[in-house]
Amino acid sequence: MSYEGLESGTPYTLKGHLVDGQTGNELVQEDGSPLIASIEFVADQPSGTVDVTFSLPAQALSNVEKIVAFEFLYDQEGKELASHASLDDTNQTVYIPSIGTTLVEASSNKHQVEATESVELIDTVVYRGLEPGRSYQLTGTLMDAKTGNVLQDYSGKPITAEISFTPESSDGSEQVHFTFNANNLAGTSAVAFEQLRTEGTFVASHEDLADKNQTVNFIKPSSGARESVPKTSDSTFFPYVFVLAGGALLSLGYFLRKRLSYEIGVSRRPTKRLK
């Protein structure tokens, strides 16, 4: 806190109260007492600054989107000399971000999808407690629900996606789109993990392998579903090569046999003698 107009060499007491920025209610300790921090100091000069440190139990942050600090200054006799208690003061406000996600197949909006070469999943990330006007980055990663490892697509690359956004209000939602080849994922369950950062600093995450809302199950493609064409390195490619080569040799043999028969037939025709 910064102060002005104090008497040099005089002791003072500064008390800070933490309140819910949405409701204005004081945050409390586990025993129900107000969450207050205080410091006694001697003013070296009429103007200066002093720090007040708070220790917050985890339960105090439950369902809280932003915290605002109220300060009260007292003299030696406990008389209040000054205060600063404004819910709208952004300099006194700390935001407590949190996110939750729901992963579904893009077109059906279901938690089940056929494992084909073109799959799109949408993870809707609901957030609260963000600072309006600040830039945030959401990074999503698909995890194997059984092993906890990062899922890889048909080409062997980790399945990830990222977006940047600037919220207009502290609460809202954004969508992270995953588009990939899932030919190798039949029988696998994917879970979306999301991490939220601002200016490179981690602020929140939602990572729960058991969360059904974050889970999509890959099933075997139905008849007629589009699958990837085998690569030249795939073992399934070689029978096609041999079939094509065999077909070409048969065609060539048939052509040569017909050509040879024609030439022999021509050579056996009787020749006319010139008179």
C-alpha cells in the first residue's frame, strides 16, 4: 500500500481484508474468522509504501472469481485514520481463473466417433475469473484414457490444438478444434486436457482422465467409411503391387501370343510365282 501525510517516526498499523470481488463478502479462514493480515510499521517519511502479505487457504478460493484487497490504517491507539475499500479498483484486484471442458464429435455433438481418416473434435472450454481485455492462450492435448499417454494420430504426431483469445468479460467460453487422421484409434478413448496461460504464465488447467465430459470413444468405421490409402511402407501395399504386376504380365503374354500367331499365319500363305 502507498501512503501520504503520515508523521515521520510515528508507528502505525495497517490491516488488509480480502473480499469476494463479485459479492463484496469477506473471505474467511477455515474456522470462519475473517481473512485479515496486518503489519505494524514506523513511517520514515510522510510518503512511502508498505507491503501486507496474505496466506490463503484453498477453501477460501472456492467459487471465487476475483479477490479485492481492502486496507485500513490505524494509529497507536487503534483509531482508524484512513481506508481504501473499493470493489472496482483493478489495482487492488486479483483474478482467480478456472476452466472446465466438454469434448464431442463436431457434427454429431456426441462422445462417440468412427475412427476414420478425417475426424474433427470440438472441446468447449468454459472459463470464469479471467481478466477482461487480457490475452490468453488455450492449449489442448488429447490423452489416452487407459494409459494416460498423449494420443498420436495415424502419422505418429501428438494430437494437440491451440487458440488465443481476449475475453470481453470474466466469464465465458471458447472452442478448441482438433482435426486429425484417426485410422489407428479404433477401440481407444480420448480425453481432452486443457491448459490456460497468459503471457506465457500458467494460470489454470483441467486435466482429469476420469471426466466423461472430456472423453470421446473411437469405434471401428462402419461399412463405406473412408479410410486412408495404404502407404508404400505399409505391408498391405505389396499384395496390390504383385496383383498389378501379375495383371500386366498376363496382358503382355496375351498380346505376344496373338502377335506371334498372326505372323505365323501370314508366313504360311502360298506365294504366287511371277510368269
